[in-house]
Amino acid sequence: MSNPKVLEKMSGSILCAMAKVAVDRSCGQVEAFLGKWFVTNDLLKYIADRSPSLKVLRLSSCYIANIGVAWAIKEFPLLEDLELSLCLSASGEYVLETIGTSCTLTRFQWCGYTNGKAMGTTMTKLHSLQLFGSSLNNSGLAAILDNCPNIESLDIRYFFNIKMDDALREKCAGIRSVRLPHDSIDDYEFKDNLPCWLHKAFWSGQLAEIQQTTKFKNHNLRLARIKKIMKTDSDVQRISGEAPMVFAKACEMFIQELMLRGWHHAQENKRTLQKNDITEAIARTEVFDFMVPSKKNGTTVPPTTTAVQEDDDDPYTNYYECDCFSCPSSPDDPDLRNVTN
């Protein structure tokens, strides 16, 4: 059907039934399938069982599981063009490895957790690559570019952990079309859904990182500093060895989420992240209400902080002695990168 307004009024079950009829009528000759939000694991399996000639598969905002995607992809040996946009449940290293080893992609669009090593070693024939809103870092992206020499179009907008240094710019120099992390997203089809989706993707990525962590003593925040703050509570008598590690990770995630929400507000106003963006992020988010100054007798009272004896060589001192609204004015601030990367 060519009228999108009619499709929007139909239920998912009706659209799934229509898709199955279309697949049956093709008699196994389906070469392209495009679906938004209504595609389920059951429908994807139905298509995979009856469409061995599929070359193009584009899905967006669909609730499909890792195992459903991985199983279906194995049934599409001729697949060349794959898009999985805003499909939060379909992500992870297993899915990427299955995609790379089951078919020879030349075009790939992906929003979600990304493993650069898994992609670089299995998707070496790519010509067009879009990894929108990925958590990939410089080394992961470098692994992809080193192993995919045929890439002509690269879109890495909304990358949170990428710093375009000289080495990375040199690797991108030979690519015909490049969209960098901070480039405009005005032409991105799903830009209105990004804030909500990226927040979910952030926590999904955090969960994946925690599940894959094997070195629990490596943290960006000093454990001794975390432990000292915990001891300021008079009710705390003893602290187990694991507790500071858990709190350090919680602090990292808190800082990253606050920066992410502040960055969303900065993007709405098309400017560099500023202190006002962090303030607005706090005001918009209910779980951050404890950071909003209270008012007593018409006087603003800032959130209370506990005095802690400072270490002269502690690089994170300023993050604990400043008020809750203090924030570096730019995402490129070196102190901020030390905490969030």
C-alpha cells in the first residue's frame, strides 16, 4: 500500500497478516522487504522460511529479539542490504557476528551496541555503512576501517565515544562521503524518536558492558576516593572490597546519563553543550529532582554536600566539592573525557 496514513491506522496483527499474504504470493521470489514497527519474530521467521532470494531487508522500530534476527539472517545467503534502525532488542556481538558470517553485505545500517572487531573481521565487503548513535570508540571504528577498504559512504553521527583525532581523520580521508559525530541530523528519518531511543540504547549498552566485564578493578574514578566519601556517613562502620567498585560504576553511569540528557538539550538548540543544558536536563528528569535547589522562606537553598578532607593529588576533587549544577562547558573538556570515557 502506498498511503502511509492508512497503514498507520491499521493494527500490527493486520499488517503482519498482509505481509504474510504478500510473501506467499511471491512464490519464494521476494527480493526486498521493508517494515516498520509491526514486524515481529514470528513474521521474520515466516519471511525467512519462504524468501531464500531476499537481497534487501530494512526494519525500523521493530521489537525483534537477538535470536530471531540471528536465525533469520542465516536463511538469507544472498542478502546484500540490511538495515536495523531503532530495533533496541536486536543488538549485540552475537548478532553482528552472525550477520557477517551468514551473508556478504555491501550496505549496512545499524543503531545499537556495536563491536568493531566483530564487524571488521566479518563484513569486509561493505561499501556503505551507517552506525547511528553507536557506543563504539576510536579503536573499534579503526578496526572496521582497517578491514573494510571498500567503504565509500560512512555515517557515524551521534557517536558518543569517538574523538576525531588525526589518526582517525587520516583513515576517513579516502572515503567519498563521511558524516561525522556532530554533523546535523536534520535529514535523519527517525530524528524525532532519537532522544527516547538513545536513552534506552545507553542503558542497554551499559548492561552489555557490565555483563562482559572481567576486570572489575579498572575504573575511571579512583576507588580510594569513593571509599573515603562512603566513610563520611557516620552509620558506615565497615566497607567490603566490592562496595567501592559498585559505587564507582554507578557514579560513572550517573555522569554519563546526565551528560547524555544535557547533550540532547544542546542538540535541540543546535549548540555546544553548556551549563544551562545540564540544568535543563535536571529539570526535565524526575529522578534528578534531588539536585534541584529547594526553597525555604523564599530563599534558594542549594543541595547539601558533605565536607571531605581533600587529597592534593586527587584529579577528581572539583567534581565533589562543586555544586550540583557545575559542568564543563564543552564535551571536549579534557576533565570531562577523563570521567566519562
